Amino acid sequence: MLRALLSDNLPRSRWLAAVLIVIVLALALAPFLFPGAKSLNVAVKICVFIVLAASYDLLLGYTGIVSFAHTMFFGIGGYGVAIALARLAPDWGAVALGTGAGVLVAVVLAALIGLFSLRVRTIFFAMITLAVASAFAILASQLSGLTGGEDGLNYRVPEALRPAFRLVEGDVLGVAVNGRIMTYYLVFLVSLALVLAMMRVVSSPFGSVLMAIRENAFRAEAIGYRTVVYRTVASCIAAAAAAVAGALLALWLRHTGPDTTLSFDLMIDILLMVVIGGMGTMYGAVLGATLLILAQNYLQDAMAAASQAASGVPLVANLLHPDRWLLWLGLLFILCVYFFPTGIVGRLRAARGRG
Amino acid sequence: MLETEGLTIRFGGHAAVDGVSCAFHPGTLTAIVGPNGAGKTTYFNLISGQLAATSGRVRLKGRDITTLAAPRRARLGLGRAFQLTNLFPNLTALENVRLAVQANSGRVLDLLGRASRHRDLADRAMAHLAAVALADRAAAVSATLSHGDQRKLEVAILLALEPDVFMFDEPTAGMSVDDVPAVLDVIAAIKARGDKTILLVEHKMDVVRALADRIVVLHHGQLVADGPPAEIIASDVVREAYLGGAAEAGHG
């Protein structure tokens, strides 16, 4: 049963399995374990970014494609839902239409970019995706009639997802099960399903061809695989998953703008999540996304506490000042990449191999 | 079966393969010999589609395949093993062969099936590994195999494609003496089936003598001799073009 769910792609490390179980359980019970607006917001971001990073791993880690257009597909999904909800009634029909349209546009765009440019070398493809993504970001901010420009769009979500909604009267485990928690579980369950689906794809016969292309595209062609077709299909799958992730975040935030979906910072974050977690493992995306989102949201708080504690020591207190959090985050990344060149997952699996 | 007609490729002003017309027939093993730089591997690349011809035609089973891309030619039955080992380095030996079996099975766009559940693909891959005496190394990552084992794996991948035309480019190059017979046995077994067209680029004259039904000699990109082994080996043109460079051939 578990094997089938994970598509025979087992963690292959006791520590990794333990960490994964903790992450999944914590996310599954987040509204009850960590009540509060901020922690639930962090949990949603972790779910969404796990999907984004996993779909990016499908490209980078499994197929060897370097793309900078992943946030564009994320944005297309977000704007799809945002525009549908803002223009039509705030109901499930609009959500379905917006998500469907977003996924469709993302897949068509990914297919076009793929067929026109995946024949060229990796670096040129990366440049092309960068150009297309930049053009799209400019377009999104210029077409303000449709997208709300730099301000983005604010909209109402279906009733069952609004804060005022109550699933049951009274509290469950001391928490009121309102529309926000309903939204959280929608995000969690769809994200879980998407990650499991992508794990199935990478362990399918198709997935093994992707790895063959990553390993040796020339040889893959020589045994009869048209690499451009496989690369394009992989891009389309990743784009569709990113678009759904964008739609989920749009439902949660009730606001979609360039900064929430299209910014280049997000693209760098996704890249870091995959590299730090471990490329070509899927589990790496889960670890990388969790770690990075937690660090971005709580490192500053932790440092404030540490700075307080060290307030007597002059230099240390200054170094630990909350405003220096980006410095420490940067150091953390450099150390991660230096000590775990194969990512955290690669490191954990290697430890098992030696033990 | 397989036929080239005036096949030519120019790199700048230099014709690496220059107007080679030759037909290869099922049940026949044709050895292609010639000194280093004669254009043998380039000729192979033109046939299997890694390079595009400047002029001339390639025909397979009567069909003009000159402009088809390499994957298309592979699916039409052209199987190619490479001179420089050319594997999927971080995949296991079994995975390397299974990918070839899968390419040949038509189940190539199966997105949601689990690869590990395709027992038949793995079983067939295992049989091909066994044919080159590599079954015990199936789970080894191919980059960690010895050079000889990598050459054998290259041959197993070719077997797994089940092509109509087998193209071997120095299959025993760099192999230890102990490993060579296993590979030669495999080639002899393919030949014994009688319906396969086999092309073999080879420097070792003892291998050529043992296996070839026919020898084609390339020199400066041109076909300079074509005939039964005994006749070719005895002829002056070969002595001059090829055996004259015997010292060179020894380490090539």
C-alpha cells in the first residue's frame, strides 16, 4: 500500500523517512498543532512550495532542464483563479474555470517554448525561458485592466473558504473549524495528491527515459527516444503542477499580484529548495521547501531571541541582530551546498550506504 | 537491405566520407577496415543519423532514410553500438538495458505505470545481460563497471534494441584478452541467426578473419576495395592502404 502510494520510490534512509513522516504529520495537523494566522500561513506556503519545488525537480533533477520560467507558470495559475473570481461570481464554478484555464494556458505555453527551444543547448534554453518569463511579468503589470497591474487583484473566494464559514458548531480540539481551515485542507490535500502523482511520473517508464536523457541525451536518441518530445512533455507536466500550485496560493491569499507569484526572487527560492534538498529525488523538494520557508519566516524571530539572550556580549548581540537574518540565511545556504553537494537527501542516503 | 549511394560528408573543404556506394545484406557480416582517419566511424554516423550527409542517399529496406533523425532510424531497425563507451553513467547496468528494451516495446509514453512493475521489460533486459555474461553485474551503476564490462554493456544495449541492422564500432577495443571471446561469441550468435545485417568496424585482423563474410576497405573517405576476406587481405591495395600501416593499426 505504502509502496504503491510512493510508486516504489522509497526514502531509502531511516533518517529521511523519519523527517518526512514528521513533515507530513505536522502539515496534516498544522491547524490543530500550530493554531494562529502566521503559522497557518507558513504551513500553506510550505505545501505550495513543495509542489513548486517538486515540479521544478522534475525538470532540473530528473530531465536536466534548466528553466527560469517556473514562476511564470505559477503566476498563470494564480492569475487564472484571481481573474475568474474577480470577474465572475465567487463560487466553485469560477475556481474550476480559473484553474482549468490557467493549467491549459500553462501547458500550451510550456509546449510551445519546449518545441521551439528545447532542441538548443541547456544554457540557451535557460536564457529563452528567462526572456519569456520577464516578458510575461512585464505583461502582467502592464495589462492592468485585466490583472490589476502592480497592485494585483483582490477578490472573494467561495463561501466555504471564507473565515466566517463554520463546518461544525463549536470547536474541534479547541479550534474553530472555519473557512480558513477548510482552505488549508484543500491546499494540503491537493498538494499531497500532486506530489504523489509526480512521484508516480518519475518512477514510470516515461520517468526512466527522462533520467536517461539527463544522463546521456545523445545515447537516448541513438536508442530511439526523441528527446525533444520527452523534454517537452516533462515541461508541460511541471508547468501544469506549478499552475495548480499558483491557483492554491491564490485561493489562500485572496490576493494575486506580481510579487506573490511572478517575482524573480521566488524563482531563486525554488532553485535553492531543489538544490539544497537534493536534485532528482522528489523528497529533496519536500525537505528543501520546508527548510527554506521555515528559515524565511522564523529565522528572524529566532535571532531576535538569541540577540536578547546575548545582549550582554557586545559584538555577538550585534551579529545576531534580527536585521542580519539574510546574512545568516546566506551563510546557511553556502554551508549547505558546500557540505551536501548532493543535497540533504543525497547526504542522508549516503550515510545509510556507509553504515 | 541497407544501402548507401554516393554518401558524402564534407567538413569545410575536407571530404571525410567521399562518395561511398555500398549495399549490405541480411545474413552477412561485413567488416569495414581502413587506417585511422579513413572515415569508418564517420560513415557509421552518416548511416545511423548522428551526422547529416552533405550529399548521397542512405536506404533501409528500400526506404530512403537520408533525412530522418537518429531516433527515427533506430526505431526503423538500425542498431548502433559506439566506439567510445556511451552509456547512461549513473543508472544501473540493468536500467541501461531496460531503457533499450522499453524503446523497442512501444510503451514509451507510459506516464503513470510503475516501471518497476514491468516485469517483462526487466526480464528481457536481464536475458540480454546474461547473453554478454553480465547478469551478475546487473545492479551495478554502469559508471562503476570495468572498461571491459562497459563494452559488454554497450553490446547488450544493442541486443536489446533487436535491430535488423547491427552496427558494431570496434566492439573489443581496449578490452582485456579474457573479455574478448564473450563479445565475439555474441556477434557470431547474431550472425548464426542468418537474417540480420551486421556491419563491423574492426582493426584486429584476427577478429575480421574469424567473423567477416566480406571486407570493405575505406581509405581517405573512399571505398577502395570490396570482396571476400581472403581476396581482400591478399590484395595490394589493402596492403598499401591498411596493412602498410600495420604499426599504426596495432595501437588503433
